[in-house]
Amino acid sequence: MRLLILGGTRFVGRHLAQAALEGGWDVTLFNRGRHDSRAFPDAEQRIGDRDGGLGALANGSWDVVVDTCGYVPRIVRASAELLASRIGLYVYISSASVYADKSQPGLTEDAPLVELDNPTSEDVEADYDGLKAACEQAVQESVDGRAAIVRPGLIVGPHDPTNRFTYWVTRMAAGGDVLAPEPAAQPAQVIDARDLAEWVLRLAAADGAGIYNAVGDVSTMGEVLSTIAAATGGGARLRWIEERRLLGAGLEPWRDVPLWLAPGTDPSYRGFLAMSNARAKAAGLQLRPLAETVRDTLEWARRAPAPADRQAGLDPKVERRLLGDG
């Protein structure tokens, strides 16, 4: 099958390109050439810019296009409309953040979505949730029933540029006392980027139009951190710190303490890491054991270059202070 990936050289797109090439797909990558495009010499490379620089996509046809990097409705619509007559299925990688009420566990794909207060906004940082929802609509309107809308939650694994999961992996591998955020019973849910990529290809091959929560099985913070500690083999000891103390120290949920949502103080995201994946599983989603993801992420992280800027994760000095060691 012929596959066009908008993106394809970083995280999800990278795993998608690799899985497709290994599976014998004919792969075309369209991106700005800023990241490691040489990683896939067997793929056709088309260089351009989604915002006004789509000339490289003026010709060609594909069975499937996967949009891994669409954040602004105007830009997403331009790509979808340009390609609509020359593709089969359009797979748009959206986000589980699109749901208007993320406070309740078990959210399904039929729940109401966020609506932008300002429909002309292109502020991805301030309006991410609403912009992703609007991008979904732009795709659906452009390709007339030939869209697969994929809504991942927290994507993890090798090549993750965010450090939101890798932080825990490398910190546990270092051993010693590790600050863990209460409540240990907070729901937690992750999906390995490789599982996501492989499932998207299966979905595409089956012409699986529809809307899907592409999320892992629901676990708890305690179970996830304990699994990471065991799989890394660093002998880490979890030290659970109560929520109000972490907030009192000025720590920001999700960024300073990855995975933590401070559900006791702010219930608005209690269901974000506890969504239903029943529809995706019925469509063939398969999930590898978390311990395997942990080990592979650690192996990659030990080889990866140090990030140029601060990523998610707790400052070691702050951790020591809260644990009473500094």
C-alpha cells in the first residue's frame, strides 16, 4: 500500500514510518527536513511547509495519508483539501484532550468536545484542546466520510521528545529514594508509540474510518511507578508525598511531576488518564507489557543526546528538599 506521512521523522511519525517500511509499504514523507530525514533512506522524501508550502504534494496519489503534526485548523484543512481527491483514507492523529469534560473516568468517543471561544485562534499553547477538536472537524469536512480520527492520551516510548514518561524511567534507573506523588490510586494510562503506529497501519489497511480513543489500559499511579522501578532494576524506593505538600511547594502537575494530575485539588482532569479504549481494541489495538516499554525507553534514553532545553520532570534539588535530604 502507498502511505503518505505528514511528519514522519520524530516521535509517532518515526515509529509509523519504520513499521510501514518493515511491513513492505511504499512510504512518502512530507516535512520541513528539520529532523533526521536520513533515518529512512528507503522512503520518498518531499520537503515543504504545511503553512503555505504544499507545492511538493501537488502530484501523486496514496491509499492512506497519516497526519501526525496538525495543530491549526486552517493548515490542516489546506492539506486535507489538497489531497482529498488523491487518497483513500485520511488518518488524523488528534488528542484525548479534545473532550469538554475530562473529569469522569470511562470517557468514550461520543462525549462532547471542546469548542473554541475564539474560532479564529491559532494559539496552540493556550487553545490546544479546542484547536485539535476543530482540526478533526476540518478533516471530516474535507474528505467526506474517509477519515479515521485517532485520539491518543499520553504516548510514551523511545524517541519521546517530551520526557513526560522518560523522566520516571531514568529517575528510577538512578536508584535511591524517589519522590512519588499521592494519591497512588490516581488513574494512569499510557500507550507505547510503537503500539500506536502498528495499530494505525492495521486500521488503515482495513479502511477503518471512524473515531477512536487510542489509549492504553487503565492502571494506577502506584502500579505504573512500581512497574517502572522493577523494570529498570535500579533499586529505587518510592517515597509518597501528599498532594497538598507538592502543590504548596509550587510544583506544577504534569510538567514538574509527570503523570500527576493533582486530582484531589483539581478534579477537572480526573478522567484524562482513564478513558475507554474498547472501540480501538475492537479494531485491533494491541498493547505490549509496560515493563517492555520501560526497558526499551531506558535503552534509548541512555543513547539519546541531552535535550537543548528543560523538559518535563522534577528538579533534583527540589526532590531532595521535599524528601528531607537537602
